[in-house]
Amino acid sequence: MKIALIQMTSGLEPKDNLAKLDGWLSEAHAQGAKVAFLPEVFYSMSNGLAPSPYLPDGSNEHDQAIKNLAIKNKIAIVGGSAAAKLDGKVINRAYNFDADGNDLGHYDKRKLFACDLSNTKLTEADIYTSGNEARLVEIEDWKIGLGICFDLRYPEFARAYNKAGAEILTFASAFTVPTGRAHWHTLLKARAIENQCYVIASGQWGEHNERIRTFGHSLVIDPWGEIVVDAQEGEKMVYAELSHKRVADVRAMIKMT
């Protein structure tokens, strides 16, 4: 299966972010990609002190705009998240649609990021309410376990997806620059090796506002822990080919129970 990963510098205004995404997704469809993986908070990036004012609520114009990305461009979208409103609370929700716009199910980020570094201080719990359920979606005969950013630091989440039959783990992300430099590649490679799954991590990159800078380096890692593609820095789209045989071969080489 050919996939696309989108690495972008989302701003606060959805219309600007959607314009970029439409261009990339149209190209991905033309190039034969079946699924596009989007980064965390692709729809609207706030400064971390307050939620975005552009919040899907399950039935408004923001929900339809996200769904239309798949319908308009005839490509499935997986993993990318947006701040959303649910019962008066704000959650970080990953949206997933097939190429016809059918809802594959959503995932709400379970682990909320908090850091206090010399040049970065963020506490997501000041804005968001955490989710409490895993979500496995199936598309193009692939089972995909969903996570968002900070979730990747919790190996038990990934292991549960492995036991449920996942062949792909995805972590839509907006990793900060200091934590990205220190831990991004190591954590994602570990999740791939431990679970003998492809790991797909589409990330934000660049300076989004006066408080938020992200690391980029969107990655596809194979079940042996080898990097298939690293988007490095900059706004771009990259491609990768996934193979069921590669998963089966790795799992046959080292049997894990």
C-alpha cells in the first residue's frame, strides 16, 4: 500500500491550513497513494494557553470541512487530529475517513503532554480533557492502532494494539523541538521493534506562533526498526510503500508472545 505523510506548519486559521492540505491530498491521490496521514492539530494550532476558537462539535461546519478533505480529494485520511468540543469539554480528537468520506471512527488523545524546560513550558491539561478509549481502524486490509503524540511514550498502549491485531501504529504529532531532538526517533523506533509493526508518525514542523515550535521529522519505520522515510525539516509531503509480507517476515524471524 502506498501512503503519504503530510508535514506542515499549521496556524490558527483553518482556511489557510485546509488550502495547503487540499493541494497535497490532490497530489497524493494523483500519485496513487491510498491513505494520507495527517499531523496533530492540523486543523487549527493555538498557542497552548487557550483552545482554538475553531472547534468541531460533531455536526458543525468544522466537522464537514475535515470530512470534505477525504471526499474532495478521493483519498482516505487517518490519524490527524483537531481540538474539538464535546459536552462542554475540549478534547484532542483524531479523525479518520475513507476515500468516500465514511467515518472510520475517532480517537481521543489519552495522555496529555506537560513539560517545563528552559525554553518550553506547556501543560495540555489546562486546555484539554483526556480520552479513555483505544481505537483500532481498518482500511485497505490494514489494521491501524491510533495514538497522538505524547501517547507514544506509553508502550503499554502500543502493546495492546499489537495484541488486537494491529500491523500499523500511528502517532500524529506536534512534538516540541527540545523533546524531539532528545527522544523522537528513539521512542518511535522502540514502538516499531517491540510490536513488530510499521510505525507512522506525521508531525508538525516549524514556528507556529510566539510560543510553539515543532520538530518535524515525520517518520515511517518498518517492523524491524529501520527508517523507511524521514521528512527532516520543512513543510512537505513524503511517500512510503507498506508491505504485509515485511510484517510477516519480521514476525517469523523473532517470535514474540
